[in-house]
Amino acid sequence: MFDPFGDFETAGYLHNIRGDKDQKVIKQFEHILFRANLDAALAHLAACKKPTCRDFLSVHRILFSDYYPWAGQDRSSTIPNSAVKKADVLFAHPQSARLAIEHGLRLGQDIVVMNSKPGEVMGLFAYGHPFLDGNGQTMLLVHIELAHRADFPIAWEKTKKSDYLSALSEEIMSPGRGILDAYLLQFKDPCINRKEWGASILSIKELDGLDDANQIDGDLSDVTVAEKYRKFEEKRGYVYVALQSEEPKSDARNDQVTLKSSDYGLKF
């Protein structure tokens, strides 16, 4: 089991308020909470004029705060000095998780971009991986809201989890190359009324699931770990840029501004 705090035996899985340790029980309780709080989370997103990273965090808090005391807090608060990975996939540095989420939200709120690059948007959310658990459910709801606003709903219930997760992992490691876009674009569907969203979302198979396959991959103060992050980011080769409609003022040559990690106080 994923144990970033190092106290699973005494405090249970991720400090859940019941001290649960059994994987089946944890999954069941998370799913119960997701079902119970789904409408409130969707209502929060619907009320957002322009969803922000704060709203992304709020969706997680609405869904899971009855179980996890840290719900709604990203990894820069919960485990700021720990690298997290799943198999060979490294997730964003805790201090840059919000950077990935914010850029995904920027792209997702551009109708043209969302219609052509829904996978790139989801890949940024997944790479940001801001929470210790509940990332999948949270980013799914945010993505559904963005797709609806772009008049581009995805029939998630028709996707196959293994194929989706495989494409998502490839998207994280090789972002912006259309890998997850190609998969999701197969499932473009007609818009449905918001009132039907709840039933549609709950019909998605294997929606619930632990992030128990996550692993702590070392302390970020370790030079070796920091270098591993640098090389992973270099291999990804992804540059966060501002859209034409955004501030700060754009470069006159290409109407884009590179958002450097140093602007967010990152040190690799």
C-alpha cells in the first residue's frame, strides 16, 4: 500500500479518519463518498465562471474530506519533499503540480484546443497528480465540465480502462504528441443534459480505485533524485506556454510566453 507518511500500521491508509487498512474496505468507502458528494462537486464546477486550480482542489475536498483530513490539499502541502511515481512514470515535482494543472485548465478552456487536444489536457492533470489519492475521480469531473463547455463530451462509459490508462501513461511520458488525443477522440458523443451527468458518470466501469500502486521515489533534497526529475522533464520536452488571450503580454513573434519552472520557485 502507498504509505508516504510512513505510519500505515498505526494511522491506516493515508491518515483516513477511520484508520482503515483493508484495500477492499477503503475502495468501498471512497466510492460511497464519491456517489454521495458527486452532485455537489458537479454543482461547484457548473457555478465556476472560469475554473481555476483552486476549484480543482475544491472538487477533491468536496468529494473526499469526510474521509481524508488532507482532502483538497496538493502534494506541495502534504508531502512537499517526496518524489512520487507509478511504475516507470514520475509525477510532477510537488512544487510544480499546480503548474501542470493550471496549464491543463488554460488549454481546456480554449474551445478549439479542447476539441482537438482533450488527451493533452487530461495528461497534464494526470502528470500534476496533486493528491495522494482520488486524482482520477477529480480530474475526470473537471475534464467532463471542460468538455461540456467546449461542446465536446466524451462517452467515458464506452472507453476501456486498460487502454485508457496505457495511453495516459504514454501521454505523461511523451506529452503533446497526440497519444491520448487519438484515443479519446474516438469517443466523442452528443451532448447530454447536465441532469443526466450523475447517472452517466456512475455507469463508468471501475471508476473507483486506489492510488495504492504509487510509490515514494526518494527525498527531493537528494541530489540523485533531483537529477532524476531533471532528466525526466528533459525527456518529456514539454514547455508550458500562455495562450494568446492571456497575460503576461506575449512575445510579439509568436504570441506565447514560456512559463519557466523558476517562476514558481522550483529548484531541480
